[in-house]
Amino acid sequence: MEFIKEPMAIENRSMEIIAPYLAKLSLNADEIKLYSRMIHASGDVGYADIIKIGGGSIEKMKTALRDGCSIYTDVEMVRTGINKKKLAFWGGEVICKIADSQIAVTAKAKGITRSMAAMRYFGKQLNGAIVAIGNAPTALFEVIRMMEEENIRPAAIIGTPVGFVGAAESKKALAECSLVPFITVEGTKGGSPIAASCVNAVMYMIDNSR
Amino acid sequence: MEFIKEPMAIENRSMEIIAPYLAKLSLNADEIKLYSRMIHASGDVGYADIIKIGGGSIEKMKTALRDGCSIYTDVEMVRTGINKKKLAFWGGEVICKIADSQIAVTAKAKGITRSMAAMRYFGKQLNGAIVAIGNAPTALFEVIRMMEEENIRPAAIIGTPVGFVGAAESKKALAECSLVPFITVEGTKGGSPIAASCVNAVMYMIDNSR
């Protein structure tokens, strides 16, 4: 069977196919790259209508990444999806504590999710960092609480938790809290590949590599 | 802010919310669990209309998993998303070679994707195994070729590659090849969490744990 087998040819052709779905929106060049990569990660052009960007998040993320900021994720799948070799070029690393045995003990004792316990554990480490939450609404709610009650200030938050219990509400709270630059989506859709795609998209913008 | 923080309560409530979207379909109890977990992973009830199951794949997967079969994935994100502790209970492990340096050399030399080169490398190891492809159409096309030309026979293939270049075509080819039990989705949607959710759903059916 004949099909395109060369990785960059596949990616470039994907971006060409996605482009017409973005034409109706008023996006700048960086936003087109971001939207395209999120749609590329989901296979769902419906994302064009639900992506929300605020607080100059793309530029703020570029600056933070160039300065070597680290990225804190809620789950291992987001960490896995981020291009860590690229991130390491500027000095950053991806940090996830959901599989940490002590976090599990804390979470069980408090009756909360492990990803939520992990965000609480990170505390002031999140100042100036990028937070990328692709799965757990509870983790996103917790970071918003930490910003409001403990004055924690990440450089930006990518919040694309997925599902039917708290996901839409947590993402709405992120978009409305006005304390931090953000990238999110409305409603129930989202997931780890979507969160990772946001980080990767901005990294590729910095050096115009993809 | 008030929200549900207890992991199993979140999951159970999610499944309750998803249930009405499946009522119009003629699904048995296991299929409902499978569909629910795929929708849970995507936050997208639209999956109810595009999921395709064939060849008795759920039962075939249960048997293979109980017998300790391993799971071969195209990308690390699928491996990350599979409940490996649960799989290890029956003796299986998850194998992914996309990050292998020798696979990268082969892929570059041949002008193909690394995940495709990895499937070719696995060869007869795929006999009796479960193949879970969540990202790369090229990997799925390659396994179909190996079945047709080299008589390779996995116990089942979960094929949910995502995107706009070859994904829909590769999934259609899987559903039509009639050589192997399969789980797939029509069209461009898919992704690593969807593939992982299929494996996890069937494992949880075996011991009725979730």
C-alpha cells in the first residue's frame, strides 16, 4: 500500500490539511502554529473552536523556556509527550511526581488525587515555571487555589484536563482567574497529548525548527 | 472551590455521565465498559459513533492477557498510559522500541518512521501478542503488511492512530483486513490515551476491578 513514510513530510502535509480550518479565525502566525499542533495531536478540527489563549501566554512561555524554566506536569503521559531533548537545550527539565510513593501516601491520607497532592508538594517551585496539566482537573483546581491563596505565580499554565467531572469547570476557572498567562480549551475535551503539544509548539517557535 | 477529589468517585461519576450517550447503541456489558473508557480518555462523546470492534477482540484480548501476553506499542505515550502493574500480574510487559538508537538508524536509512521500523524489527514477536498503536499510521500499515505478507498473527490489534495523513486510511485497512481481532475508530480522531484506555478497559474486565 502506498502512503507517506517520511516523518517531516507527514507532519508538513498534516499542517497543510489543518490550515483551512483555521482560516476563519483571526490568528497570528504563532497562534496558527499552536492551534495546528493541538489539532494535529487530537485529530479533531473541532479544537479550532474551543482553544483559549490568554495573558500573552505564547510570548511568556518563550521567554521562560529560553531562560531555562522547568515544566511541571500532572501525569507521566504529559512528561512523555514533551520533547525533552529540545527543552534540555535551554536547561529545562520536566518534573512529574504522580508516581512518587510519598505523594501516594499523602494523597490517600487526604482522600485527594495523587496529581493534586503533587502540585501541593511542588509549592513555590512552580513560581516562574510552566505548569502543564493534561489529565487531572483536581491538579488544575489546586494550582489555581495556590495562586489565589499562596501567591504562587507560574510563568504560564497549560490546562487541558479531560473528562466529565470537573474538567470543564477547572478550565473555565483557569481562563477567568486572570492571575496567569494560560492556554486551555473549553468543555470536556483535552488530554495529555494536547497539553504536551502546546509545550512542543512553543519550543519549535523559538528556534523556528518546526 | 468544591469539587470531587477522590479518584474512584471521579471515575465512577464519569462513567455515569457517559452512560446515556451509549444507550442508543446495542452494546453488551463489556462493550459498554470499553466504549466508556475510550470516551473517558478523550472527553469526547463523539467516539460513541466511530468506535469499531471486530473479530471478538475483547474476548481474544482477555484470553491473551490471562496467558501473560505482552503488549507492543508504537510510541512511549501508549506504554506510559497502560496500567503496567496490572499487566504484570498475569506476566505481561509493555514493549516499545521507538527510542532505541538502532531503530532510529534503520528508520533514517530507509526514510521511514521509527515506529514503523520498530514494528518491522519486532517481527515474529508479535505472534500472539497484543499490538497497541495510538499514534503512527505508518506503524499500523506496517503490521497489516506483516500479517498479509509474512503471516504474522497478533492476538489482537488496537489501532487508534491519530491525524490527517494516513490515519483514517490505516484504520479502515485494519477493520477490513479480517486477519485479526481489532479495536479501532473511524476517521482522523485517536491518540495514545485512546489506545491505552482499550488495554486498560479489558484488563479491568478480567478481574472486574473497575
